[in-house]
Amino acid sequence: MRRRPGAPGDFVGCDDDGVIVVPLEVAEEVAIHARAILLADMRARRRHYDKLGMPVDETVDYEAVEAYFSQLT
């Protein structure tokens, strides 16, 4: 049987770019990868900010995000 998107227990997220449905069965694995991608992106953008002499803001404050995640585990 084919699984339909948006089954009970699935995680649904959205922003200005669209909607995503993450099946409960793979949610933990998706979260691990999403965290890694988020932190890598923030670090890369932080390097650009530093190179351009721009002030650090919450969009590149990867230390705060790492601290938040460390509290969860």
C-alpha cells in the first residue's frame, strides 16, 4: 500500500518558500541532517559577514544555535 502524505503523526513545517511533510518514521534522521545543514549554512554565512566586516546578528550566530541544540540532548 502506498503511504499518503500528511498521515497522522507526521511533522508539517512551512515558511514563505513552501511546505514540507516529514513522515514520523524518518523524522529523527531528517532532524539530524537538517541540523547539520543549518549549522553549516550559518557558519558559511558568518565567514562572509566577517570578511565583509558586517556585524554578527542572529542569522549567523551559530554558537547560540549549537548551545540550544546541546540543551536538547
